[in-house]
Amino acid sequence: MSDPLLDVDDVYQSYGEESVLEGITFEMERQDVKVLVGPSGSGKSTMLRCVNRLTDIDDGDICLDGDSIYDLDADELRRQVGMVFQDFNLFAHLTAIENVTLGLKRVLGLSEREAVEKAAWQLEEVGLREQANSYPAELSGGQKQRVGIARALAMDPKLMLFDEPTSALDPELIGEVLEVMRDLADEGMTMLVVTHEMGFAKQAATDVLFLDDGKLVEQGPPEQLFENPEHDRTAAFLSRLT
Ligand code: ADP
Ligand code: MG
């Protein structure tokens, strides 16, 4: 049997004295789409940040495709694990296509021509062909987030992390970003997604993970967590979201 794509094994993390993650264990097989939910401050962002080593862990291990992420070069890890942030994290002084080509040139070592070709194709995939030469300030929030997704996808990641990708968007712009994410899930991308969009979870998630106070309280297929949760805390939390 092959290794899971992502193996999070008994992970502990703290900021100084404050313990944040307390023994988190879960696995992701290829093509899994896991949605991580939980109250504000429960450790969701920290969990994602541990996976691409923006934050170090205190104990436990995280393996990607059989290798501890601590045995991988950080640049190589971040190429293999794409991340999409709530606030887009685009470079304001670069156009959409320049935001995408930057990593292709710096990390993958593509020539300018190769990078532009790949970035143009990737922007077209997220429906932004016409916006390639626009600056972030000229784009809507939904378009900015699609540039953020294109930038991560252009690196051919094995795994995509999304940290509340639609939380900063006006309601009417959320749908276009979720649609890109659903297409990506349908194409078989492995995705770990922090979101409050339970419609997305019901449609696209293989599993929902409920994190509370740094502990993984419960995980299972969406229908199980929504309709028949094992824990009262899960039921109470999800009933507030839906
Ligand atoms: P969530 O994403 O679920 O809202 P976070 O992972 O952002 O939760 O935060 C979990 C806990 O860690 C919170 O108590 C938060 O205040 C704390 N925390 C997050 N980032 C930092 C940091 N850089 N330094 C210190 N404490 C932090
Ligand atoms: Mg967060």
C-alpha cells in the first residue's frame, strides 16, 4: 500500500506558553478534499501553516508523500504544497500574470517565455484571460483570489491548502471562487480547506474535520457530521453555520 499523501501524526504546536494544537492526527489520500471547521482561535490557520512549515511544530510529525516535511527543503515543500490566503497576498506592484510568473521563474527556474506561457494558461483556467495584465488594485476581490489560486496551481502542487479563501469577499463574489475550487476538486486535486461555506463542504468534501480548542473533536464524511454527529459540540457548532 502506498503512503497517504499527507500524514499528520500527533502534532502539538504552541506559541510560547500558549498551547494551540494538542495531538492532531489525520491522513489525506490523493484526491481527498477535507474541510477543516472550528471556532475562531481553535487552531485552523496554525494547522495549515504547520503543513507548509510557516510554523514549526513542537511534537509529532507531518509527512508528505512518505517524507517528513522536515527532511524536505522549505522551497521544495512550498512548491509541492500550494497555499491560498484569506487576504490574497498578491504583490500590488505586479500584474496578475507577473504575480504568477514570479515563482515559476524563481522556484522552478523557467525562462521568461516558458513562465509567461504557463501563467497565461493557468490564468485562463481560472477564467482570467482578460485580466492577465491588470494590477491587483484593478481587480475585484473574487478576481484577486483567483489570481492567488492560479499562482499556487502554476507550481504543479501535490496538495493545495486554502485558509478561508472567501472570507474577505463580498457575498456576490464568493460563488466564482468556490466554483474554481469545485472544478479543482472534480479534477482530482487534493485539498485541505478551512472555510465556513458549508455548501462547498456538502458538495465537494470527502471529509469534514471539526477542530475545537486545538483538538480534533470529530471527523467524517459531510453527511455524517451534518446529520449524525457523534459529539454535541460538533452538532452545536455546525448548527450555527448552516
Ligand atoms: P483559527 O485560524 O482557528 O482562528 P489560529 O490558528 O489563527 O486559529 O490561532 C490559534 C491560537 O493561536 C489563537 O489563540 C491565536 O491567538 C494564537 N496565535 C495565532 N497566531 C499566533 C502568533 N503568530 N503568535 C502568537 N499567537 C498566535
Ligand atoms: Mg484562521
